[in-house]
Amino acid sequence: MSDPRAGSSDVATQPASTGGAARPASAGGAAGVAVELEGLQRHYGQVRALDGLDLRIEPGELVALLGPSGCGKTTALRIVAGLEGQDAGTVRVGGRDVSGVPANKRDMGMVFQAYSLFPHLTVLENVAFGLKLRGRSRKERRNRAGDMLDLVGLGEHHDRYATQLSGGQQQRVALARALAIEPAVLLLDEPLSALDAKVRVLLREEIRRVQLDVGTTTLFVTHDQEEALAVADRVGVMNAGRLEQIATPAALYDAPATAFVGQFVGLSNRMPTRVQGGTARVLDTDLPVLAGSASGAGHALVRPESLVVEPDPAGSGSVVSVSFLGALSRVTVTMPDGISLVAQVRSSLGEQLAPGQRVRVAVTPTPVLVVAAEA
């Protein structure tokens, strides 16, 4: 898997802490602050939205919290922001306990799914609004807001109003406004979910570029796997109020620590197997098993790109469908035992396959997570 976090060649890096990723320093040398969540709990009646969440975000790091609806990721962000209180646990920013500090005193910038721009103010005035509340001079407000608009690529739009901008442009303004106050921490709550697919890709890259440039410690909440893997230094997968695993995008994808992570992040084929002597036999191939795998009988979680599909009249598999995805194609194959497998192949090979065609299916010897049969 290619590393989606690559920045420009002139970006410096700092040593990572144990288990973390190398963190980019800003071009201007600004240092972020550490954010620590310790034992956070939040209950809504009988529902445990957070069940003892522990997380440390390193200075200048961008961490994405990923998970299904109701897993607690947005609750965690709102507690960090001070918009909601925890039932137990501590939030520290730069080593200081801010658990009892009001939201407007926490020095945090926030960008939500809704742009929340003032329609009666120009783009420049929107970006400068937080500075005005902080008593900055008119000249200072204009200069700082202008710099932030240049940073997000909207320097030529400062006299326009929100209604004159596209959705993507409005979200850039919201990002510039959050950064204008020079927050200690930037919080992003599903900031791209209201945009169409192409704009989302462009803007997520823009958010990452700006975050690298400014160097602000950032917490990004999303339900979109591709989004999280593309922008974050580390991704934390949440489930039922708990952090199942936090790792670099590549490590999370290649070495899931739990059955939930393995089945939630990316596509996986569940293939019957038995673990013996640290290996699992799948399609007549012995595969090394990852730490945390079940013992004995279970299912190996095999990624589509780890399957090899070749036309073979004597093959045991039968092609069900071929989906063109650009450079790659996704091939669905039915095996004699009735199991349906999904493979990812080069489109040049996909063009040679058709529904009903016999194929041979093999697996490359990459490590797999084996989950219990009932998982």
C-alpha cells in the first residue's frame, strides 16, 4: 500500500514516539502541542458513548478518528472542544488539564460539516471574525485574514459573500477562519461529508497541505475510510466507545489488531482456515498469521489485492462479475464450496475475464489476521 501521507520534499520531520508516526513540522517552524485524553467516559442513559478512551496526539500530528455511526468519535471531539462534558476522565492540552475550561477559553479552532459562515459578511470579514472578538486591530485582522485566505487558495475572493462561493470554497473559508486565531488545536468534525466526491478529494488534500504548513495539532473525525487513510499521520479506529487500534494508515491496513479493524477497514475476504504452528493454510498456501489471531479453526481475512486470478479452463473458480475501477478492476469469483471471493487485479487482466469464465485463484503469502469462526 502506498503511503498517502507523503508531503513536499522540503517538509522536516520529528522523531515519532513509540507506536506513532513521524510528524511533519510546519514550514515556519511552529510547534504544536500534545493533546491527551485519559479515561474518558460519557454515558447517555444506558448507552456508553465513550467507555474509557485513552489517546495521545503528539505535537503537530494529525490523528483521524474513524468508525461507524454511534462509535463515540464525535463525542470525543466535542469533549476535547469543551462543547460537551465527560462523566469521567481528563483532557490535557500542552500538559494542562482543560477539563473544566469553557469552550471559548480552550484556544481551539473548529470546522464542522456545516460551513456556518455569516451570509452578511464578506469572506475576509468571516475569516477575521474571531480576531475581532479577541480585540485585534483592524489592520492586524485584515493582514492575518488575508494571509489565511492566501494559504487556502482564496486570496482573490476576499470581497465576495458566502452565497457567491461553491461548497468547497465555503469550507476553505471555514478552515481559514479556524486557523486565523492561531489555535493550539484544530478540530475537524466530518468537514467534507456535505461535498461531492471530486471536491472531497481535492479539499482533503488541501486540508493536509495547510495542516503541514501551519503545524497545528489536529484531530479529524470521519466515517470515510479513504479520507482517514489519505490525510492522517495515525488513524484510530473506534468501536462502541473504545479505541480498537491506532496506527499509521499502512500499519492499520496491513496489520489489523482486531477482527473489527480487519473487517471495518478496507475489503477483506473471509476464507476458512486452521491456524497451526503460526501459519494458516489458505488455497493450498501457508500464510503467516498476525498477532492477535485466533487459534485453531477460523477465518483468514485476505485482502482483494492478495488474491491472484488467472484464466484457466481447468480452474476451480467461476467469474461472477468484473467491475472496472480505472487502473484496477474488481473481480468477483465463486468457488466450489460456494464461497464468493473478491479480487483486485490490473484492468489489463480484467479485460480478459468475463462472467461464467473458469479461473484459477491463488493467494500471495502475505501475513493475515485469523478471526474466530463466530466473529
